[in-house]
Amino acid sequence: MGFSKDRIKFNVGGRIFETTATTLANAGRDSFFGALFDDEWNLSPQDSIHFVDRNSDCFAVLLDLLRTGDLNVPANIPERLLHREASFYGLLDHVRTAKWGPFDGNRLRLSDSVKGIAPGDGTAIRAGPDGGCCVAHGSVVHVFDWMLEEHSPINLDYQRVNDVGWVDSDNIVLSACERLGRGEGGMGLFSSSSGDLRYKFQVCHENQVKSYTAGALSFSPDYEIFASCKGRSNEYGIGVWDQITGKQTDFFYESPGWSLGDADKLQWLNGKNCLLVATLFPRKDNCYISLLDFRDKNMVWSWSDIGSPMAIDEKRVRDAIAMEDSNSICVVNEFEDLGFIDLRMYGGSVRWSSRSKLMKSKMPDEPCYPKLALHEGQLFSSMNDSISVFCGPDWVLTSRLRRSYGGSICDFSIGGDRLFALHSEENVFDVWETPPCPII
């Protein structure tokens, strides 16, 4: 790009600022300032003072950010005011980049804790694509934007929410329990800003629309939504919908002896073009993990702990996650022992690796169900009130995130360069971020 060398003046709230086109171009084409340039990145119009009826102190901070890449906020400017002004100019991403560095589990620092409206009963937390999150609490889902300001809640009128997923920054999918006699439940697409229902996802069986309970959710890059389903007829299995039209496109019916409709975890594997389906303890006495290929309605890989010679009380699987790069599935038990199953062996055994033997005599009074997440080559596992970070080919424990307030962690999620951890007892969620590297 050949930037114009013309200088430009702004009158912001009565205060005059002068800068250059090169500085303003750092804001990007989609910003307030990008609209001042023509297609050749020349200023248009020229020789004028642009009046902007906004806060001049915040403008000075944001202009300095465009000049230097550093964020220096005077003590007299509230953080929310700066975020509001940055949003107006289209510079929120610039503020975030300057304030927090690239996500790194070993360098995460607690940046905020948000207390829920009602204590306990937190169901799930899901990070949004823009740095916000949503929290399922009973029949209500609370939605927070990048600045952790709450939008209108989504209320399902006493239908318990089982899972939540972001389609994009504007739309959220909710799965809920069926209410007998009322034909409700299932899934719906809601606006993340207003909480309005946009459309429902229906299940058809033998050309008839059926009521059903929807459970775990997953999304594929080609705009498909997967959900575990349970109905009162034969609607047991995994349903597939087009997330753009909301129309059902497929249904994988439950195989004899397996529990697909009760699945706790779904994960789309893009490289293998398959869906991981895991039904775990304590929902079922035995654990079932399988890979489903919807192209030919085939279960291409499966594992179950039925008949396992190991001590079941110690090795019951509480969560599972596929790791495509290593052709394996990682599982975790109630003691945070990690186990690995080779995807290249059909029905192979679990290779367990004890990580926390010292914790076995210190289990909490309330049951704790650990969760797993894989993000940018790092493995995360929650246990009690902390989250462990594992790295390297041997998954060595490298750091542990802990925030005691709020009790045990019932769920956590990573997205938008943030880690959100939901505590069960006080319905508090913590926000963890990576500080920028020090300037040398």
C-alpha cells in the first residue's frame, strides 16, 4: 500500500488532534478511521478538520495506541469507558492485543471474576468467538460480551439447559430437556444480544415431528450442528442439522448395546471427517466412546470399558477428547489420571498415566467431574478448584491454574484468547488471560 503523507486533524469533543495517514491506517480498513481513506489508501476529503463528538481523553489514548502499539491508560479513565470508545472506533481488537498477548496456558493470569446472580447449579460455560462467554444456569443462559457486560438472558421457562454452543458471535444454540406433555425441549437458535428465539431444530421420525431431549452439541466447519437426542419413540441417536437453514439433514440411530442418545461429549474431527461420541460415567455404569462416519452410517471405531480387567472404581472415565495429531483419545478419571487410547487399534486398551496420586486421599465431599480441553498443542484438565496444563509429546504437567473462591470447577472453556472457568458452589466464573511479553 502506498500511504498518503497528508496530515489530518480531528476535533474531538472540542480538543484538536493532529496525526498522519500512516498512523490512522494502522487501525485497519474496517475501523472508523479506515472509512476516511479511498481505495488507494489516500485520505478523502483532504484539508479538513473532522469533528467527532466523543470523549477526547480516550481518543488520546487510542491514538497513542495506533502510533506506538502500546496501551497506556491514565488512572482517571475507567476501563469500561475506554472499551466503549474503542468499540465505537472499531479498535477493540487493538486494545485487546496490546493488553493481552497470544494465548499460552503456562502464562495465564487471572484477569477477572464474575459472580453469578444465583448460587450453585452451574451447568456449562462456553467461550464465544469474540472473547465473550455464556453460562448455563438451570433453565437460564447468561450471555456476556468481550467487556463482560451481560446481555439479555435467555430463559427457557424451567426447561433445564443441557449444553450451549456458539454458531458465531451473534447466535447461540441451546439444547434442553423435554417437558412431558408440553412438546417442548430439543434445540433452538437464539440471538446472543437480545435473547430472542430465531428458530427451533426439529427431529422427524417416520415423517412425523417428534419432541425430544437434546444433550451434547458439536459443530463442523461446513455449518453442521450435531446433537445427542432422546425421544419417546425411536429417536435415540445423533441428529444433524444445517445451522443456516435449521433443517434436519441426517440422523444416526443408536446401535444395539450402545448409548449415543445419552452422550455427554461430542467432538467433530475434521481430519478424519468423523464425530467422536462419548457416553461417560456417571451417566452410565459403563463408558462408551465411538467415532461415527455419517457418509455411510458406520461406526468406524469404538471403545468400551465393559470387561476391562483394571480396577473400575479407580479408572472410570469422566471425560474424553480426541487428539488427531497423535491419533489418540485422551481420557481422564476422577483422580485426574490421564489415559490414552490409540485410534489405530480398534477397541484397544487405555494406557494410564497417574498424575495426582497425592490427591486420592483429599477428594472433596461433593463429587467432582473433571473436564478436558485441547488448545494450540496444550492439554488442559480441571480438577477440584484448579486446572492443570500439560505440554510436550509426553504431556508433562507444566503449570496449574487455581482460584479457590467459588468452590470446585464444574466446567471450563477456551476461546477468544481467554480461558473461562465456572465454579459450582457460588456460580462464579473466572477469566484467565495471557499478559503481553515484556518489552526489552
